[in-house]
Amino acid sequence: MDRQRLTLSALTLTTLTVFPLAVACGNETGSTSVGAGPRSSVTGVHWSVDSVTVNGTSRQAPTGAHVEIGDDGRVQGNYGCNHFYANATFKGDRIDLGDTETTEMACEEGAMKFEDTLARTLADGSLKTDVGRNSLTLTTDDGDRVHLTKEQDAPLHGTKWTITALGDGTVAESLPKGAKAYLVLDKNGRVTGRLGCNDVTSKATVRDGHITLGTPATTRMMCDRSLMDTEKTLLSLFKSTVTYELDHRTLALTSTNGTTVTAVAER
């Protein structure tokens, strides 16, 4: 699929265990079942993960955790750090996922703990599903729950794009701890943001799937070496033209030398 190209090229995939997801419905007013109204109630939607509750303890999701089920049954999502891919089979009021592939990135400890919790919950047998107007709740037989919210596509302009990973075309790594990096493109041909340590502003021209970034003007702070290394990589995107792909709420940038940047829309 074209919209996944940049993400896939930057990340290494490995096969995980099968996640047998099953979906049943609640009878509450305002909710629908997958069987009765079908799969269209859950497909074609970008479901952002809000939280996971296990044994009565809730964990808030990191930015970017989500699940999407295409009309063709293809599934893609993010556990909180790593992306995952699968194929869904619909059987009445249930959804089963086939073999799941995931990328192999290491992120900060909090994101990795959430990822482990979410992955285990989604793999915990049959999940009851309650679909509201803008919400989706998946519940295990033990009462553990995944709470999700329907999210609209994010526009390229005016969105705060939080940078989550950098790559070289083969392998991608999450940003170091403490790195706060983001970009905001406006319709007046400017980009502003933060590169991990310093603020940045520059001209930015968007045309035909490309963004031409001008000479950057930055503040002059010094930070930890890992943050400065991140900043150096991001600065290399400027004074050049990068390609971009926008997929719902994920923005992927690729420079002419193969540097890749993955960013997600701030909620």
C-alpha cells in the first residue's frame, strides 16, 4: 500500500504470534454491534487508543497509539512504540486477526510498558466490542478493557506534528528521552517547531508531495549530546526538498539522502 511505503522502508519487521480478536456487541442505546451493522461501524476509521485497563489499573496511551481496520480487512496500528500489521477475518459479530507483524524499535520505558500491556490485552482471546458514536471499547472475558476514540484525519497545515522516530531508510529509532521535537506548517509558507533542543523557523513550500525547506533560523541553546544529535539530524532536512506522505494522523518525511522522519498529530 502506497501510504505505508515510507514507514515500512524505515523499519524492520518481524512476525509475532496470532492475535485472535473476537468482537461482540453491547445492547446499550447508541452503540452498535459488528455483526448487526456491520463491519462498517469499525472499518475505515482511525481509532486512537486512549487507555488500557488491566486488573482495575488504567494506563494512559502515549501519543500515536492507534488501530485501523480497512474495508478490505487489512489492519494496521501502533502499540505505543511499534507499528503492527495484520489481516482481519469477520465472522458474524467477531473479528479475528491473522498473523501479526510488528516493527522492532526501542522506546522510552513508559511507552514500552504500555505497548506490552496493549499487545497482551488485544491478544487475550475473544473481545467484547461496544461501538459508540465516536468511541470503541474492547473488553476481555476477565474485564480488561481497551478504550479507543474515533479521530478525524489531520490536515498537513496547522497541525502540531510531534516527531516520534528518525531513520536512515533501513532502521528507525525513537527519539532519546527528553527530546521534544515537533513541526508546524502554516499556509503562509512557514514552518516553526522544535528540533529536540532549539526552536526553529524557516520558509516551507508544499507542492506535489514535496516540501521545500529553506534556511533554518534557530535559538542557540546547548543540550545533552543525544538531544544535539537528534537536532543535527533534523537540521539536515533544511535547505533541501523532502518528500512527504500523510496517512490519517501520521506524517512521514524522507530526505534525498534517505533520512526518514515519522511524526504524529498531537491530540
